Amino acid sequence: MELTQARREILEAAAACFMEQGFHATSIDVVARRMGATKGRVYHHYQSKVDLFFDVHRLGMALLFDAVEPARQAPGDALQVLAAMMRAHALAMFRHHAFESVVVQGVQLHRFGALTPRQRQELDELIASRDRFEQLFKQQAAAARDAGLLQAPDLSVAVKTLLGGLQWSLIWYRPEIDDSQATQERLADAMVNLLVQGLATRRQGSAAGGQGA
Amino acid sequence: MELTQARREILEAAAACFMEQGFHATSIDVVARRMGATKGRVYHHYQSKVDLFFDVHRLGMALLFDAVEPARQAPGDALQVLAAMMRAHALAMFRHHAFESVVVQGVQLHRFGALTPRQRQELDELIASRDRFEQLFKQQAAAARDAGLLQAPDLSVAVKTLLGGLQWSLIWYRPEIDDSQATQERLADAMVNLLVQGLATRRQGSAAGGQGA
DNA sequence: GTCTATATGGTGATAGAC
DNA sequence: GTCTATCACCATATAGAC
């Protein structure tokens, strides 16, 4: 995604507003006011509020892919790679909290009102990119299962539950209050460890306890 | 919660609308239209849209407590009881999908605009009841940990991640499409099993594989 | 490029007939 | 108790000055 500085600044303001108040409750006026501007500026760069929302969502997805795709080359077995991807996902959500909150909001919003054909297509592309993101984890989980490292009768349910556990942190954890990097990594590790190892005590430890890189 | 039939009907319609479109995008007109009525009927029973939302949320929480509290008396050790509570939670979300979607929406909504003192207090009570619900799981998890059945460095993070994994199903699973009871139970079991046992293969199986009741 | 109007439509809430 | 009619307000989006 290439973005001018002007657009980037608008996206940051919009992401923060959408996160705090939600898409429908956010007016273009408050987005502009957050930048110390008026809505003329916003409408010069974006045709409509929906287009603005879509661009925030698009950047949010790009940031996720940028964080998770490198983790696929993490060292270790297939399960350790999956854990590294989950860890990268969690850290990216902390780092880009507002944008990723908007992504989750996009998942939940079924109706945006009437969309132009172009907007409809952009929405379809966003949905497709979310599917692709989930596929990243599903493929890695499949590899881990083929290697006998992973138990899951239904891989699709497992991955969705897993990502849900991570993504829920967008709601209860607010990185702006306590944003030490070490704290964030400890939190990410705690979530990943729970999801990989499970709640139940392991009497005889199997491998795959550590996260890669 | 005592509810007249009239109020109950309004709540059902409102829950469906809030789920599909979100609080802000839902107009009282469409809630009324869903009942084949006009908004005069809604405003006769509810002073404002916020009050209506709060009542949907309140009923959603009541339904959750009604489902999970009995599960605390499930047979088995402390971890099996926790699993039974999770299973009950999942099934309650499937059963009352619209209401629980609204509850999750309530967690995310930070700002409702200006609230009267009474509304402010009702919101505080709703937040408190959500905390109480989480405490139910946290206490049970603590009991399981004291019994040596559960590993989790941070119980609070573990419970939040756990509930997040379950609650995410509100977004991707739509019970109205395929609502066979057996399917729902299989899905609930799959999620609970993943969260309790973890992704990683267990070479030597410890106990706590079955869900109670 | 950014601003200040302003047109336009929709929504929460109320008043009062029936 | 439920309806219709209406008010007041707010938000999206546009037009045009600077």
C-alpha cells in the first residue's frame, strides 16, 4: 500500500475514532477535529466515510500480513512456526491497536448501507484478504498436524477459536496505558502458550514449549 | 428478570437488529417494522434507544448466568467443572445468538453519548455483571490450579483468552443456518477441547478429556 | 489543499388522535 | 396501547471562496 503522508495522517485519526466510537457513531467532523482540521480536508482525500473505513481496514490487514508472513520462516518444527505466527499476530495487534480494532469491527459489520459497485468490490476484496489471513494459519496448522505435532478433529474450528482467543485481547488490553515492549511480549507469550499447550496440566511434557525468534 | 410479553417481543426484535446492524446503525423504526408495528409501540415500553439496548444486554447476561451457574455443580474434578461451564457458555451463545452478540457489542462500545444518571448507573451495573461472569470462570480456574490440574502463569490472561476463543464463535458461526442440537454440541465440545487440551499433541494423556453432564 | 457555508436526508423523541 | 404527524437535531456530502 502506497500512501501519501496526508492520507496516512487521516487514516491514523480515523482508526482511533472508529475504535473508540465505532463506524456509525463516528462523524467525519470528529475525525477532522482530531487532526486539528475540518472535514474539507478529509473529503479532499476520501470520497466518503465508507471509503475511509475501507482504507483503514485495508491498512490494518496489510500490517497483519507484514507481521505474520515473515514468521512463517521462523526456526523450529511446524508447530513452533505456528506458535511464532500467533505471537507475531498478537504483537502486531498490540502495535497497531486502533487499526486492528477496526479490522475486527469490519468482520462484525454486515451492512454498510448502500454501496457503489466499486465499494462493493473493495469490500469483497477485504473479506477475501481476511480469509487469506486465516488460511495462512490453517495451512500451517495442517502442516503441524501432518507432522503429528497437533491434535484437532476439526482444523477450521481450531484455527478460528485460536485466532478468536488472540483477537479478543483487542478489547481487554489497551496498549496505550502500559506499552512496555517486554510486557507486550510476555502477554503474547502467555496467550500463545495457553492456546498451544492448553489449560490442562501436562504431566509428561511434550516438546513445542518455546516460541521461535 | 420479569418481563411482560410485550417487552419481550420488543427485545427479540431489537436484539436481532442490533446484531445485524449494530447499535448506532439501528433505528427504532426498523425495530418496530420487524414486529409489524411502528415506533409508537416501542416508545410506549422504552423511554429511549439506550434503555432498550441496556435491557437487551441485561437479558443477554441473565441468560448466560442461567446457563453457566448450574454447570458449576457438574460432576468431575475442578477442571472438568470448568470445561462444563465453558461448554454451557458456548451452547448458551448459540441458543441466544442475537442477545449474546449484543452483549459483546456492549463490551466494545465505549461511548453511548450523553447518559442520564440513571442510565449511567445501569451501565455500571451491566459492566459489573460482565465482571461477575468472568469471575465465575476465574474462580473455577483458580480451584483447578490449586488442585494441580491446570497450568497458567497468569490466570486472568488465561481466562480472558479462553472466553475470547469461545465468544469469537458469535461472529463466525450462525446457528440459524444449521441449528441441529447435535451439531451445536459437537462444535462446543471441539472449542472446549481445544482450549483445555491445547493444540499440541499429548504424548502421554493426562485426564480431563471429557466434559461433564 | 483547506476552509466555510449549506443542501439534503435521516433519526430520536414527543404530542395527541383513536 | 398503538397509531400518525411532527419537531429538532445531527451527519454526510457538496459548492465554492481563499
